[in-house]
Amino acid sequence: MKTLARLLFIAVLAAGLTTGLFANGLNLNGNGSKANAMGGAFVGLANDFSAAYWNPAGLAQMTKASFSLYGADILPFGTYQFELAGVDAKSTFKHYLIPGLGYFQPLGDRIVVGLYLSAPSGAGATWDGTDLAALSGGMPFLWSSMLGIFTASPSIAVKVTDQIMLGATLDINYGMLKMDQPFALGQYSENLKGLAVGGTFGVLVKPVKQFSFGVTYKLPFTAKLKGDVDIPNAVALPGVTAATDTGTRQATWPMWLAGGIAIKPIDQLTITADIQYTNWKKLQTIPIAFEDPAWETYFGDGGAYDQVYELLWKDTTQFRVGAEYMVTDSFAVRAGYYFDPSPGPIATQNILLPEFKYNWLTFGIGYQSETFVLDASIEYGTGADINVPLGEGVMPGLHGMKIWAPSLSFTYKF
């Protein structure tokens, strides 16, 4: 009964933390301050609560019931210059908070169960319409976007032997898509939401104390997002009688496959390395359909004012490395690096769903005692500037992006 009560408490508390989750994730895929500080090279180590994201098999290493809180603050700094139109814009500065919340309970010596709630991934941006007025006939329209998911993951991990662990999560995903942008008829806005179910499977093998390796597979899933679409000037078209209609988009979240190792050359030092593959090719377009036949004729796929989002993304592979050094039995310092290539071509690069080739540097510290663990990290990602020549893309000009992402994790052991 105590375990059930704690799980219910986690679910209720999470509901109060999810408002405004997905404003600008910019596809910063990761979770847990310890893992973040080690460059996200955590699949082969997975020895804290964030294993529910990186490799659920690692949860089997827990020997005590624990409650964990995680929070990251995403600080993106985007730039866009288009000299021909006299545009020199910067994205609006905002704090975008990404939480995580979990409870895990060993059942005997071999099984660990739990629940983890997180915001694992997203993309988007917000801009000052005044800076971009030259692109829309001098009018300061709204320019903002958000595409993201919030995930509830009931988890189980089993220690098959002292060397082999297996784990799985059922990922219940709540998807959100918000978009404000100008187009041929003026302002366009949509606010869509929906549910989808996926899963994560992992294996962790630790043949000796000094070495372990792991593999994780996340299932792809398709989310049907439904909600209001607003076009104030739509009523100017023949046959259109309302400025708002119900729109439905289908967005496919990709398969993710990762492998990693962890090596301890000396007792105080752990070195990790991961290769992580994402099947972004599944996200070629995000189509839309409308309930009103007139809206579908004008704004659906193939219509005169087609609102299908064309991405044309390709598969990507991330390379991640990290290290942890125990200065004392309680205090650790960590660092890492990872390379995150852009899934999108120049032709579809735009300021509302920006995608860059990132190099990330990470650093962090941690303190642990018998009853609690406190970890902190800071990540800095610099995206290589993208110059889209006139006539070769939907948004010509020079695009730039840099991101700071501090995070903090706390775990209490019962």
C-alpha cells in the first residue's frame, strides 16, 4: 500500500508541473543531470533514476526505494539575418523549464518497478514579429512554434543474473503542437494535442566490475494531434463561413536505437561512450486535415493555401563521450561531449522548427550520501551557422543558434 500511495503522489505532483513544458525544447534529447554532465553517454552505465529514459535495464541496480526530481532550463539564442529584406532578428529570450519526476521501488533482490514522468524531446522557437515585419508586408505578425511530448513511463527492470539486467517502460505520450506564423492570408495559428503509446526496451550487461555495456531501443509511434486552427481572414474566401476550424495532424516520433559502454580504468574514474541512432526519416511531412469541407479544399493537402509542414528530415547518428571522477567517496566531477547532426536539409530550414549541426560541451558535479543524491550540470551547444541561398530554400538568409542548458537533480532514498 505504501508503494501504491507513493506512485499516486508522483502522478498528482506531476500534473502540477507540466504547464508550459514544451515552449522550446529544440530537440534537446536527454534526461538527468548526471547523464547530461557526462554528455548523455549513459546507455552503458544507467545507474540512476534517468535510466528510465536512457536504458531501463539499469534500474535493476537500485537497492533502495527512491524519489527523484529533475529540472532543466533551456536557454536558446537564435539569430536570423536576411540582408536583402533588411532583417536582422534574434529569438525572444525565455526560460523553458523541462521537468522530470520519478519513484522507483525494489521488489526483493531481483526486480525494480516504478514510474517516471518527463519531457524527453521537442522543437520550436519564438520571435519578435516586429523584427520580421519586412517578411510579411510590414505587419508585425506572431512568429512562434512548439512541437513536443510529455511522457509517463511505468517501468520494470529485472536482474536475470548478477551480470545481466533487462528493463522496459510503457511510454504514454501526450503530444502538443502550437504554431503562429504569417502566410498568404495573414495570421495563421493552431493549437493541437493528442495521445500516443510507445515503449522502451533495454539490456545492460556487467561481466566484471570494471566494464559494462548496454543497448536501448525506443519504439516509433504516431501521434494524432487535434485542436483549433485560427485564420482570421479565411472568411474572405468563397464558401468559408468561419475563421476557426478543427484541424488534425499526424506526427510520427522516430525509432531510437543506442549502444554504449562504461569502463573503470581505476576505481575513481568512469569513462563512457555511446552511439545513438534516430530514425528521423519517418518525419518527412506533418500533414493536416480539416473537418469543414471548405477549409479542407483551401488549406488541406494540395489546396491553394496548403498547410502541410514539409520537413524532409533524414536519419542521424549521435556520438557521445563522458567521464566521471570521484574526488572523494561522496563528491564527483563530470564532463562530456557529443555531436548532434541536423536531420533537416537546407531547403526546409526555417526559424520556427530550427535544426542545426550541434557540438555540445557538458560539465557537472555531484554529491551523494546514504540517504540523498544531488547532481548539477551545465550544457553548451553551438549550432553551425546555416546560410540558405536565395531560391534554394523556404527561408533564405543566415540562421544561427546557441543554447545553454543548466539542470539539477535530487534523489531521496528511503
